Amino acid sequence: MKIYIFIALSFLVFNTHSNENEMLFDEISQMDKVLFDAFNSCDLTVMGNVFSKELEFYHDKGGVSNYEQTMSASKSNCDKKLGLKRKLIKESLKVFPINNFGAIQEASHQFCHMEKGKNDCGIFKFIHIWKKDNLNWKLIRVVSYGH
């Protein structure tokens, strides 16, 4: 009898964690969509609201930038009308909880733009650290690499 209770409790704990992880995955997937729909349409207001004011952006080629520098670079790219578009490689997406803080998002994404009449694309890796303040997700750390 005790073994059946243990198995039932184990299943409930596993199932609860599984549901929590699935909900977290869905929330982070949605935040990724919000951020990059804004990026693709140059909606700097939405981007600025998704980024934490404490943002640190680590780029293997470009170095380190903060919130203001990242927003300024985004505005500059939009002003240049580069037509840069980002697409998440959905099957690469992984999400991990950070206890009492938020989540880690790890994946690859593709960036494309027209150059000399041809679509120029590259696939790169990233890690995002998301912080949950009250009910709001904020992107607080970005690591972009493999360029």
C-alpha cells in the first residue's frame, strides 16, 4: 500500500513540475514573440518595455552594452531601414527555471536582410535571462554568440 501512495505522490510531483515547466516555456515563448515582433517592426516602445533598465547585452563581436546603448543601436538600425528580420529556430528553444527569479532561454535564431539584391541570412545562438517582476517579464541579460 505504501509503495502505491509513494508512486501516486511521485507522479503528482512530477506532473506538477511538468505543468509548471510547460507554462514557463509558453510564457517565455510568448515574451520572445513580443520582443521580436517589435524588433522586426522597429517598435522601439515595446522593445524598451521588454528590456529591463538593468539590461546587459553581451555580443561576441560587438562587446558589452547596457539598456541605453542597446536601445540607441536598435534605433540606429531602424533609422537605416536595413530590413533586418529575426526568426526563432523553434525546435532549438529550451527554457529553464531560475528559482525565485525567472528563467533562462537558450536557442538559435536566424537574422536576414537584403544585401545587393539578395537575402543575406545567418543563424546564431543566444541565451536570454528573464526576470519576473510581479507579473511582468523583463529581459535582463542577453548573450549573443556564434557570429
